[in-house]
Amino acid sequence: MSDRLHLNLFTMTSVEHVSPGSWRYPGDRSAEYTDAEYWTEVARTAERGGFDAVFFADVRGVYDVYGDDRETAVERAVQTPASDPQLVVPAMAAATDDLGFAVTRSTTYTHPYQLAREFSTLDHLTDGRVAINVVTSYLESAAENLGLDERMEKGERYDRADEFLDVCYALWEDSWTDDAVERDRESGRYTDPEKVRAIDHEGEHFSVPGPHGCEPSPQRTPVVYQAGSSDRGREFAAANAEAVFASQPTEEGVREYIEDVKARAAEYGRDPDSLRFFIGVVPIVGETEAAAEQKHERYREHVDVEATLALLSGFLDMDLSELDPDRKVEHIETDAIQGTMNAFTRSQPDREWTVREVAEFCGLGTTSPTIVGTPEQVADELEYWHGEVGVHGFNVKEVVRPDSLVDFVDLVVPELRERGLLAPADADPPGDTLRERLLGEGQSRLRADHPARSSSE
């Protein structure tokens, strides 16, 4: 494994992301999520801290499972209101030189021909600094608002996602040859039509003749992020993902997840060591241990328990308001986010969590571990996960915005650089694209062993 850590800022263009209630904290600027200047400031701070990318979560629909209505979610800003993260990327890219941008998009409520065009455009405008985090969407309210009578069953959503990416891969990788664009002023020929091919896709969910409407972008296919935790989700990640988000809250769960997804990737003919695994962390850092503990306690005082339960109800697809707070959370196969359920059942089979314990744990950053301490202590913990557990990087979750990011960059990043875990501030990145930052110089394209490449060559 490379000694260098990879860092993503895990955020959302909304008032709240995964620390419900923190918008009330004095000085928090979450309400500025509609301001482009806020996001360009965030981008510059993340780049100064050596982050590889800003990773934008997103959701369609409203968290209306808790109490069987949307009142709590709307009143307490449970990822509502939220705006489109894709549209802030060009402004952030213009304010930075090397920072990447991972944008969450659902394969359930859009069309692959349209999405392929959007991400080719973003890849051009950012000079190859774009990734797509592929999700299948889980809220019933999203289905109702986007033209369906009810939410698709999980298996059907993944069937659609498999075909969706097949179409996108064909458009991105196969439709235009590298030398199709000539820009010949003398002859008046911009593109050689013989080097632009239709894809002629006819499937269960999509009929897309092609060709792709965009010329090849720097990466062609954006870097593929995925966070599948159910059995079907892990299979999907193994076949497609280059960067994998392991959302288990324990070391045992993360180790099992990495081992399992690697084994599945090998079955697809992929080099398991080419996948990059990230876990979420919630760093709360102070110049002294006492200062960090005091900050942690102040943050906890602003956690909105009811809002947390509303968020988790959507994740788990069950109304937690109907359960006794001391009831044990049992494993249930769910059509929503299976990883959240697995985090508290399968990843720790010897422990039984109550509803109350889950809500308390998840108030700051949901299922990710909270690391409280001095810069040295936080760096020790990150170094352990990286060196001993096999994690390649971290999705850094905020509590207070943008103070959590600023604290990490100003206090923890210098310590990581001192240890050689991050490149020096004045070092050039290993290439111009986000994929090269993750995989190494000269690897701006999908690897040859990725199913999307190996099946077309």
C-alpha cells in the first residue's frame, strides 16, 4: 500500500448533512450553503489541506419516515432544504488547481445518455477532476415525486444500475476514438465521422443507439465511487468502483468489508489492490486534549436527537418513533440503506444496540467513528487505520461548518505531513486528473482490468 493518505471532505449542499442540529452552533455557517462564495472558500481550504476531493452527498426526496410524515425533517433541516451539488462544481474548480470533486448521482431517476453528457462536460471544465458516486436512491418520497407509484424494489434498482453504467461506459469509452477530433481548419473537418461510433444498446431498461454527444474528456469515464453494503451493493462495488466508501463503524466491520469486496473484485478479473477504500471519520481536534474534549462536549450539546432519529428512520426504512428507545435493533433486510442496519448488527455480532444507543452514537457523523484529541492523537488514529487496517483514505465529516474543516487543515494536516502521510504543501500532485491522484501518475483512464475496459477491447 502507498504510504500516502487520501482525503475527501464529505459534505452536502444543504443546511445539515450527518450531524443533525449542528447548524445551531455559534458561528456555524451551514445556512450559507446557497452561496457560491462559501463553496469556493471551502474548496480553497480543502486544497490547502492536501485533500484529493470534495465528496458531495445528495438525496432525492424528504425524510418522511419518522412519524410517518415530513414535519420533523422540514422543521429541523434534516438534509432539507438542499440544492444540486453538481452546479457548484465549476465555481469550485475555477477557484482551485488540483482539487477533485465527487458528485453523488442516482441511477434510478435519470437517464444514462443525459448523465453521460453532464459528466463529460464537468470532466472537460475541471480538466479531469471529476468523480461520480453512484447510488440507487432509497426514499419513497423520491419515487413519488419523480413519476413512480412507489419505490423500486432494491434488486430492481441494482439491475437498472448495472445496465445504466453499461450504457455510460459504452458512451464514455467506446463511442469516440482518441483521435476522432481533428480540428482541421484547411479541410473544414472538425471530427472524422468514421471514428465516431453508435453504441446500439438495447436492454431491459434502456434503448440508446448513441453515439455520445461529447468528445472524449481527460478521464473519459469519471472516477467511480460507490458505497454498497448489502450483498448486492458489495457486488456492484466490486464490479464498478475505483473508490469504495466502507461505512461500518468498527474496525472488525471495516476489515471484513474490505476483504469481502476485494475478493469479489478479483472474481471480475480486477486487481483487488487497485481499489481504494475510504472510511468516514469525525475528527474533533484541539491544541490540547482538554480543549478537544471540551469542544466535543459542546458539540454533543447541540445534537438534535429527534432530527437524528428522523435521519436514521430514512436510512433504515423504519419509523423509529414507534419503537421503545430501549428496544434492541435487530437485523432487518431493508430497501433503504442496508449499510446503516449492518453497521449496528452484522459488523458487531456480539453486541446488541438499542434504539437510544444508535441515536446517541449517530448524532455526530452517523455511523463513522468520532476521533477526539490533539493533532498528534488524531494523526495516530488515522495512521493506525491506514497502516494496520488497510484503509487508503478518509471521508472527513464536518460537525460545525466550516470550522471542522479549518481545524483539521490547520492542526492535523501539518502533523500528517510531518509524518510523511501527506505530500508536502509545495509538492506537485502525481498528474493532472483525480484518477491519477488516487492511482498514480499516468493513470488518467480506467484501468485495463476494469470490466468497462476489458469488455470493450
